[in-house]
Amino acid sequence: MLPLLIDENFDQRILRGLRLRLPQLDYLIVQDIGLGGLGDPALLDWGAREGRVILSHDVNTLTKFGADRLKQFLPMPGVIIVPEQLEIGRAIDDLEIIIECSTAADLESQIQYFPL
């Protein structure tokens, strides 16, 4: 199962839906572990060190900093971008598939854009 780091502005309705479908979901929420308010470079660094894929709606800055890490040959955890306008049910369906069928190593150095 894919270990996740949930970005601080991620829609909690999607997370609740995932937790209902996947009770064993392995996730940490940025604010709950003292990383709230940190910039994207720090989150990417933490995610890379801890082997956690970042789940976010931030298509602008998070993806830019992720691409910058790749250009600098720095470890980059996987990033999953779920557009805020994506229907919640569709987001949960797609996330369930990728979470159950992937590992952090599968998504390392990749940015996945939803919908699948």
C-alpha cells in the first residue's frame, strides 16, 4: 500500500472517503506531524526522506519544486495532483486504485495528474 503525506489544503472529504474504503490507509497529514506552514521544498524533502508520496491539489508550486528537485538530481517522492474541480467520487475511485496497486518506489520521481 502506498504511504501518503497529505498536503495541508487537501480536501478532507476525499480523505474521509478513502479511509472508509481503505481502513488500513497509511497516511500522515502535514499539520498533524508539525509540518504545517512549511514550504513545498521542505515537504518534498521530508517526503523523500520518509518514503511518502505527497497527495495535493497544488498544481502550480508543488509540481514546479518537484521538477526542480529532479533537475538537481535530488531524491523526489512521488506526487499525486488531484484537481480541486475533480468530482469527489471520481477522485476517491482513482486514488483507491493507485494506493492499493502502487508502492512509494513505483512513484518515486514522478508526478501523477488525476484523473487517471
